[in-house]
Amino acid sequence: MNNLDRLNIDDNTLKGVLDFLPYPFLVSELQKTKRHNIFVNQKFLDEIGYSCEEIPTNDDWFRIAYPDPVYRQEIKDEWASRTAQAQRAHEDSVFLRARIHTKTNGDRWYEVKSSISGGIYLVAFIDIHDVMAHDEDLERVNRNKDKILSILGHDLRSPLKNLHALSSLMNDSDMTKEQFLDAVKHVNTKAFQSLEFLDTTLLWTKSNFDKISINIERVFPHAIVGKILPIYRSHYESKEIKVTVDVNPTIFIHADIEILTIVIRNLVSNAIKFTHPQGTINISSEQIDNFFYLHVKDSGIGMDKATLAKISENHYASLSGTQQEIGLGLGLKLCKELLAHINGILDMESEPNKGTTVTIKLKNNIEDY
């Protein structure tokens, strides 16, 4: 007697009942120590897309439905915990919410409920994607609002207070001409930093509230670098930093010129900030196969592996530069997010006291956009 016989339901009747129901269903049975999937209803095939031949066992289902190994383990652990809890309470059903990778509709949120009867596992899937997506959007908006308030309340307040203090000092009639000119220089530097901070904040806000519009066109990276460097000339010249450019002026790529300009500008600004006086910055490019690489290499203070790991995980807070230049801690995160809009990535190599190389990697194929 098989498990279906114990239910007193023949195959055709079970199939007819489950095909009539409005939710995807998967049926499995325990054979020795492994669960084998023996039936999926039509709604399952329409929404989730996998046949029993594609997911013959429960292990196959977990591997395909949760392709990310970390998330897969989280779901397995949560499912095991809830199953044990149900057994202690003498309950015959378990449910949880999970993000499932479907064959037909990509990743979607489902409430998954499993019931056990006579050795047969009946698993129902209720689509809650719209509700969860709405909740995730609200959570993201709230996080962004908190971040913006933090920036406006702290990071931008500090340089503005410095500007106010310097301007008050300049009103002192006892200042010498040399002191006045020195104060003007400081005011100019602080004002530039404040504008740069504000610009970065606004761009980060636009990116995180999905207000960035993408316009792919033919772009010459050499020309972009040529427009950016004069903006920062007074800053790298005041630190006596030697800046060299080795970017082929004839090479063009297909990208969004505004995004690429913002990213390169942030990388140049960071390189100047963290390079010691009389140091070097080199901006170069190369093409390998269908990929374009732009490198910004400095001889600055560098970073250790722990700091690089924090940056890759977006847990990095900005440090002061070699002359106490300050930042928002948003620049590199913003660059990574913006490059993602144009199928680009940001790579970093660094060593303490030896410098940092940041590389923009773009696939130069207009058909990819």
C-alpha cells in the first residue's frame, strides 16, 4: 500500500481536486529518508513553472527555488525550526514567507504552507509578492529618509558651521591682508566641499528613490576626465600632487555621460583627499575584449583588507583626508549604485601606506542596455 492509498484518494481524483484549486500545489512523499515530488498541479506549472522531472526531490526543489546558497540555508533552517515547533505542538502544518525563484516569473514572494497527511506532504503556495514588494519599498523609503536627515543634520552642518566661523573671522577689521587672503582661501575650499557634499547627497537621493533616468550614448572618457580635472586643479596643486592622464582620446564607449561623469569625479576627489602632499595620481584606461577599464591610481594612505571588505558590503564610513578633508561616506556607495544602472562595476585594490587603485569596468556593447 502506497501513501496515496492511505489517503483513500486515487491519482486522478487528487489531480482533479488540486487542479481545481486557485493556488499552486506540490505533492511529495517520503521514500526512506528523502522526500520525492510526485505531482504539481496546473496552477503550479503556470505560476512557478517547474515540473516534477525538473525537481524530482525536495533537495532539488530547494536548490532551484532558492539559488542563493546563503538564503537557501536561511530558509532551510527556518523551515526546520518551524517543523520542530509544529511537532512539539502536535500540529500537522507549517508555513513561512519566502522569496522563490520561479521559472516563469523570476523572483516572487510566496507564503508557503505544508501539511502532512498519511505520509503525503501537500505544499501550497500563495502569491504575496505585491504586498511584500510594497512593504520593502516602504522600508527602503524610510531608511533613505533617515539617512538624508542624518546627512543634513550632521555631515552638512559641520562644513556650514566652518564657513560661518571663517566668514565671521573675515569681518574682523584687525586682520592683515595676508590673514584675509588666507581666510578667503579657506572659505573657498569649505564652500567647494559643501557644494560637493550637497551634490553627492542629492544624487544619492535620486538614485535611491529611483529618479535616475538613463540615457545611453557615445561617450569619450578622455573628454570627461579633461572636464573634471580643472575643477579640482586648485586642490591637487595646493597639495603639490602630480596628476597624469593616460586615456586614449580616440576611444569611445556607450554609456550614460552623466553617470560616468559623477563616478569619475567622485574617484578623482577621493584620490586627492587621501593622497599626501607631493604624491601622485594616475588616470589610465585600457580595453580588453569587449570591456573598457578606467583606473584611478593614487599613492595615498591606502586601506587594509578589513576596510576594503566594509566598502564591498556598503558598511563604510568616510574618513578624514590627509589634510583633514571630510566626506559623507556616500561617495563610493553612490558610484557602485550608479554604475549598476549601466551594467558597470567598481573594483578596488589597496594597501596601507602604498595607495589605492579604483577601477571602473564597463562592457562596451550598446546591445546590452
